[in-house]
Amino acid sequence: MTHTSTLDCLQQIGRELGVDVDAPFIHPQDIRRVTAYSLNIRSGPGSSAPVVGSLKVGDLVTVYETLGDWCRIGDNRWVHGDWLT
């Protein structure tokens, strides 16, 4: 008789649903609102990093990491924290 752990069962269900259950889970720090009329999204935490997009006032973002004044809102997506509340 083979016993399967609860985690193994949940991972199998996730795989069947198409979820990447093997990727590390990162808890977001918090959700914040954009206060700038137009806020550049940069590929890294600095004003010299290339712009890869933008947000507008009132948009909600999930902050996963903070590095100095910069907040990571996704993979290679950073915004300056002064424009988030």
C-alpha cells in the first residue's frame, strides 16, 4: 500500500490544472495605488534602467520586493516607490 502526502496530492491537482507548482512561491509585500499621472515601469531598480511600460494614476500594483526607493511589481518590472501609496 502506497501512502501519498497531502502536498503530493495538491501538487498533482495543480499540475492537472496547468499551474506551475514547482516554481517557488513568493508572497507579495502589499498592494499599492499609483499616485502619479504617468509612472514609468523600468526593467531594473534605477532611473537609468530602460522603460518597459507605464502605469496611470489610480492603478493598483502588487509589490513583491523593495530595494531602496524602488519597488518590484513583477519580473523585471520596477517603479519608484515615491509614487505609490
